[in-house]
Amino acid sequence: MAVVRVLSAGAAQAVVEKIADAFRRETGNEVRADFGAVGAMRARVTGGEAVDVIVLTRALIEELASGGYVTPGTGADLGTVGTGVAVRKGGALPDVASAQALRASLLAAGTVVCPDPAIATAGKVVMRMLERLDIAVQVKPRMQYFPNGYAAMKWLAASAEPRAIGITQITEILANNGVSHVGPLPAELQMKTVYTAGLAAQAPAPEAAREFISRLVAPAARPMLAEAGYKFED
């Protein structure tokens, strides 16, 4: 039995876990996956942690391949994920249909939660958005940061704050039944991210890892990816 070790961005967690369940049943191999913000996962890879499969942004997989951490030519795209807005399930849905509507909704929010911008893609998107909307000074004192989008959505689902708003990758919103996806960021504020799986250059279980990657990006996985919030370029 092989053990496939996976380090993955939180945006891919729902899909990786479902594919891993089927992989275990059908191959007898084990999958041990850790999820977190892309910056934190990158640091673990470059720090020398033993890993077989790395699922991060396409840009980071290419960077890691250049640095000798990912086997060149093994990158396979899962799909593209946008950033969205969420509220606690059953809460009033703020208007996010336009940049100005979103601006007003953020100014009216009691709390705004998102992943830590120091390590997470969605957090960086939020910070840039606040600057573009010229409301960073007003909103930052009411912000709470979390290690990843899953943690932010877990807090939001349990929050009693009636005017709390969460912003993170859409896949992380859809994975939590305790929150409602209000909608994507308006097009002019949106940043879509391609997530890619790659084979670690020093993978302890390379053959099993290659099979796991092939399952992640197989045509049969597309309905699952789409349900999780991924879009496809083709």
C-alpha cells in the first residue's frame, strides 16, 4: 500500500477530499492531505516537507517547478476559481451586484472576515479591492483575518453578528452549509485563480501520486469540480 501525501490550497479541499475517498476505496492506497493558505503550503514545500502531490495556484506550481520542488511538465489544471461574498445562512443578503453596491455593503457591515492577506490569495484580493474602492481606512478596523477561507467561513457560520460579511474563494464558500453565497465580486474587482496539481520532485510514492493527479483532473471529475465552484477555460 502506498501513502500519497498531499499539500493543497484550501480552495481545492472539497474536491481533493472526495477524490481521495474514491482513490482509497478503488486502489487500496492511502491519502493524507493537509490544507491551508497557499503561502503556508508553499513554505512547507520549500522547507523540505515530504510530499507527493502539491495543489496550489498555477503560478506557484510553475515557480516551484523552476525551483526544483515540482517535477517539470507534471502540472495539471483543476480549473479556475473566483472570489465571492458570503453571509451566515439565513442572514440578509447584501447587494454586491456592482462595485458601488458592494462598497456600500462593506461600509454597512459590522464585521468583514477573510483569509490572512499575508499568506492567502483571497486575502490579497480583498486588500486590493478595499484600496480600489477607497474604503480601506473605514473597513480595516472591522476586519478579522483567518488562516484560510475555510476557517473564515466556519467563523461566519457560527457568528451571531447580523451584519457580518465574508469574502473568500467561491469554492470555500460553497463547501460550508452554514453560509450562503451572495455572489461573486463584480467583474472589475474580481481576480480569478487557476489551481493546478503537480508531482513533487522528491515524491516518496510517485506512481500512486501520478494516478491521484490524473483522477483530480479527469473528465469524470469535472461535474464534481463544477459543483464545488470551479470554471473551465475550454
